[in-house]
Amino acid sequence: MATGAAASKKTTKTAPAKKAGASSTMKQKGYSKATYIKWYEDMLLMRKFEEKCGQLYIQQKFGGFCHLYIGQEAVLAGMSVGLKPTDNVITAYRDHAHPLILGSDPKRVMAELYGKTTGLSKGKGGSMHMFDKEKNLFGGHGIVGAQIPMGAGIAFADKYRNEDHVTITFMGDGAARQGSLHETFNMAMIWNLPVIFVIENNKYAMGTSIERTSNVADMSKLGASYDMPSFTVDGMSPEAVADAIAEAAARGRKGDGPTLLNIETYRYKGHSMSDPQKYRTKDEVKDYQAKDPIDHVLDVIKKNKWLTEAKIKTIQADVKNIVEESVKFAEESPLPEAHELYEDVYTQTDYPYVRD
Ligand SMILES: Cc1ncc(C[n+]2csc(CCOP(=O)(O)OP(=O)(O)O)c2C)c(N)n1
């Protein structure tokens, strides 16, 4: 397990294709005691919240799909340091942890899973469609790759309005193979948009490994034919992710356009709750669990004596309470009323193509 000093020295590989002038190595820097403690609290909440979601789903407390983020927490922990609260986030369906890190109320995230009216999307979205306008979270999208052009569109709107914001557009390694990526990369480079494309590369699209679907398995090379600055980042390290996202965000804010980050991570659980996981070995899962980002951050905290054992136990108890309260809130909240079916739906009364 890495210590604080070792952690801040983690190297980050660069992609062979880089825009002229882009730095050839990601700058590394140390992070403070406060940051490590926040990372521990945030990642523990994501992990415990999701473990609870898995249990509740098995108990059939809510239906639909349920894709857990467990194992990938360092990506969002790193992001939380590298971005500003005014920046925008859009992602796919593995989206319960994104609102948590952005500061949405965990009660409302859980209520959304239950389809309750108090949920983040008023109970109309469920697991795959978490939106929070106040936190600039633009979903939660179930169509693989759909959010890639939308992320560029959000960045276009900010540029058009002269806003100092960047948009982070998450996608899986499977989504990165959708055609929408190529059109979007081209337009984003032509228009120099303030967007960070993040491939949350957990090695599998459902049960299919990158090697089975991709001639070029190094996903950072996808930016090469668009001359987009592209990097591979250790996604089990919040430090490496924070460095990479901060540098990409600075590039976007300066008017230097998009960045592609191939963040190498791993999901410990199946693709969704009904996945026998025959496509990978138990040893492979164990190898990644040995690099667990929560263990690593706690290790740094303990080695530096930044928290006492009692204080660590208090954080763990607080997180447990937050999760339990969110379940209680979700269970006690009402279901949407029938009339809500007709609310928040886009209508155009003079739409010419539909006839009675
Ligand atoms: C357009 C489209 N095709 C297929 C699917 C079915 N599908 C759902 S998830 C998924 C795998 C996507 O994997 P990846 O992008 O790597 O994300 P991960 O699940 O690993 O986070 C597929 C093929 C879909 N939802 N949308």
C-alpha cells in the first residue's frame, strides 16, 4: 500500500499523441491533510451507500436496473479536487456516486432509486437517471454513448455565453467505441470547447473485454486523429486523477480546448446486479482490490497520524448513519401521483407531425 510520499509521486503515462505544446508528463503535487480526510469521508460514503443499494436491490426494495460504482471511487474523489463547483458533469447510467460527490442530498439519491417523489429526478428516472440542476449534474444516461455529444453541447453553451466553466463528460470504455465519440471529438476540437472527456476505463463493457472489441486497446489513442491532448491516468489513485483533471480543466478555462483522459479503474461488482462474471477471474478482481483507493487514503492518514482511531470510528459511524437515514427517508416518502406523469414532459402544442 502506498504511503503519502509514495502516493504523491505516482507516475502518469502520457499518450503518444499530444497537441503541440501540451506537457509531456502530468505534473504531480502533494495533497493536504484536509484533502485526504475529505477523500476518506467521500469515498467511504460512496462505497457504503452503494453496498446498501446492492442489498436493497436483492431485497427487491426497488426495481429497474442497478449498476454499482464500487471500486471506481478514486475517479470521483480526484475529480472533486480538480473541478470547481460551477463546472458541469454528465455521465452514463453508473451514476449513484456522482450526485453524492457533487453534494446532492444522499436522501434524495436513495429516494430516486425507490422511485419516490422526493427523489433527485422526482422518482421519474430511477437508478440510471440522476439529475441535479443545482449541482450542475446533467444526468445519468442509459443509452450508451448518448451523453458524449451532450457534454460537448453543454461546453459549447458555456463558451457561447463566455462562462468560465468546464464540462466533464464521463463514459465507459464500451461507450468510447460508439460513433458519437468521433463526431463529438472532431467538433469539440474545431470549436475548441472547454470539455474534458473521461473514459472511466474499467476494462469491460458488460461481459466484453476491451481486447475482444478493440484493435487498439490503448484508449488514450482515440484522441490522436483529432490532435486532442490525451493521457492515461491511474484511476485507483485520487492524487493522479486530481492532478490530471486540474490540468485538463486549466487547459479548458484558458481557451485551449478539450482533453481526453483514459482513467484506468476497475469495478469490483458485476456490470449490473444480474451478472455471473464468467468473463474474468476472481484473482483479477483481488489484484485490483489490493490497490483499493479507500484503503490507500486511510493508510496515508494513519501513517501521518492525521486522525486518531476514535475519530476514524466516528467518521465510519457518521457515514453509516447517513446511509441509514437515506433509506428511512426513501421508504417513508410518497410515490409520485398519477397526474405527475404529465408534468416535466416536453410538449409543443403546434407540433406539425402528430395528428389526432
Ligand atoms: C446504444 C446502446 N447499446 C447497447 C446498450 C446495452 N448496454 C448497456 S450497458 C452496456 C455496456 C457499456 O459499457 P461501458 O461503456 O464500458 O460502461 P460500464 O458499464 O463499464 O460503466 C451496453 C452494451 C445500451 N444501453 N445502449
